[in-house]
Amino acid sequence: MADHTDGSFYVTGGTLRHDAACYVERQADKDLLDGLLECEFCYVLTSRQMGKSSLMVRTAGKLREQGIQVAVLDLTAVGQNLTPEQWYDGLMLRLGRQLRLEDEVEAFWEANPRMGPVQRFFSGLRDVVLLKRPGPVVVFVDELDVVRSLPFSTDEFFAAIRECYTRRTEDAEFNRLTFCLLGVATPSDLIRDTRITPFNIGRRIELNDFTREEAAPLARGLSRKSVGASERKSVGPFERESAESRSTLPTPHGPRPHAPDAPTSQLSTLNSQLSTASPAHSLLDQRSSLPHAAPLPLHRRRSPRDRTGGSGSTLPRIIPLSRRQRA
């Protein structure tokens, strides 16, 4: 796994570069590379966010390192609201541009207007690409599920790919041409006629989850993050100088003391100076020096039985006179 010079490791979302440090090689990497080196027709059909495009980029880079001609056709870049001739013409132009044969394939396309789009495209592969580029040629077709949104049937496109494989027995030049199809679909979603499907003659590449051993290199990114965090925690000369300047800023009562370096006697002297400098500080000090008062008892309403005089004796009870006593 290659290291980046900028120190980055993890990449979130999107297709990884062929030299991404966080790329995890799986069994699929070996299976796809071995299959294409043996000129086998391969396909990778699975769900999204499984690493299909990153696998394609990684494998294409390794093939180029071995001197193999590689072309990558992303069907999303060709478009959808097109006629069959426009669609195949766009594929041919992108193929010629990547193989540095743009002028040759364009001249071939314009020189054969009587051919149908499919015949013109695959004849250009045989008469221009294989003729001008010796050695193996690998064509990746990515985002294959786009064909389901085209306004015309693409069964003949897959049938022509199968024809390139079956013609190897008659034309040895086709042994140098290999296709790899990638997308989010099943073979039955891409072609209706199973008799002409290329998926029953190719090699299926399974993309499985990472095993513990395969995912072990990802721990390198965690170690890098921990080292970076420790470096950020260390205080440099500039930060230390800024902290010291902040600690010596003046206050309304004089310079700010440096608490860690001030002795206990100096702190006591400073506190006495602060108490005499401002009445507010002296009041606070006096209040803090007062003893704590005992809590007041709860006020209870007294009943007539509790009413007593100043000396503590019970107040006399007034008894009303009867009618005979008043007479």
C-alpha cells in the first residue's frame, strides 16, 4: 500500500486512487488481476458502496504497469438521452482517446456509414485498436446498470461482447481483447435473451467483506492519528510565549501574579494589599471573618395556653358574671 506524501491516510466516499494508502486488498483483487492477465472475460456485479470502482482503478493501474493497454468506459459519462448511433459513437471516441487513437477511430467511424452502430463499434476494435496496439488490450465498462435507462435495447451490445469471445477460435487477434464489466445489477436485468448473454461464459468476481487479516493494514491510519494528536498537544515556543504574556497582563489593582511561582508569603501580602485598596474588598473580608450565626428557630403561632406575662406567669382568665351576680 502506497503512502501519500501529505500524510493523509483515510478517504471517505468516492473512488480511491490506485496508490491510496488506505486501500485494502481482498481476494477479489487477486482473482480479477489473474483473470484479466489470462485474457478471461470477467464481470463484477454487486451492490453499491462495495468498492467496485476502486477495484477497477487499482487493477487497471497494475495492468498498465505490466505494459497492457487499458481503456475505462464509464457509461454515466456517455449520457442517456441518445440515439444508438450517438451512444456507440461516444464509446468509440472515449476508447480512442484513452488509447491515443482518437483520430484513427474517428476516421474509421466516418468512413463506414453503412454499418450499424454495433457493427461499427466492434469492427473499430478489430480493425483499428487491435491493429494499431500490439499486445493485450483490456476494456473496463463501469456503471453497467445505466443501460437500463437508455431509450433503446442494449441486448446486441452484450451479444457483441460474447461474439468477441467466441471468435477467438477463428481469429487469433481476439485473444488479445478482454472485457471487464462492472455494475449494480444482475445478468437478467441487463439482457433479456439468455442465449446471447456473455455472463455465462465469463468469470464472476465476488466482492466479500474484509476479513480480520485483510483489514489489519487499516490500523496504520489509527497510529498516524494518535501521533498527530500527540504532536498537537505539545506546546511550542510561540504558544508558551503567548501563555506567559497573558499571565503578566495588568489588572485594576496592579500586575497579575504568576500563581505557580509565587510563594505563600507573597500571596498573603498581596491579599492584604487588595483588602486595603478597595472598600468592597474590606467588606468582603469582614463578612468572611464573622462567625456563622446560629440558625433562627422556626416561627410558631402561640396558642392561648402559651401566653404568659413579662415575668413568665400565666395571664388571668376573665370569667363573665352571671345575671344574678350583676343584680
